[in-house]
Amino acid sequence: MNELRDRKHYASIYWIADVQNTQIYAVEMFVGEASPSENRGSRRIDRSLVFPNLSIATIAEALNRSKEADQSQFGQWLMSQFQG
């Protein structure tokens, strides 16, 4: 389950929210354990590594809906996303 530990590297996850344009960018930045130069870099991710069933697209849609719907409607929609 712990994808980060299984890959034998240390990673940091950064989420960048462009609220005005309703876009979310998620990036994993990592460094391998074996040597400082091994496995360095970054990659854009489309799913949360902490919550594997949570897609970045769902977060972006939630951001957009939160601007358009009232809190009750938004809460109902968001709960339905987690219930499948």
C-alpha cells in the first residue's frame, strides 16, 4: 500500500492550486536512497499517493463546484464521490 516506501526513495508531494482557472497540479519530487544522484527528479501525478482512490481531476472539479453550488449541495456531491 505504501507506494513511496516500496519504491525505495524519499518523496515530497506538492499540490499547486490555480483557483482562478480551477486547475490543480500535483507533482511528486523524489530522491533515491542509494546515492544522491540516483532517482532524482519529478513527475506529474494524476492520483493522490496518500489517498489512492482520489484523482486530481476530482479535486479540480470540487474546486469548481465549490464556487458554483451552495455548501449543502457541494457537501452532498463531495460525499457521493467518496462513496463511489
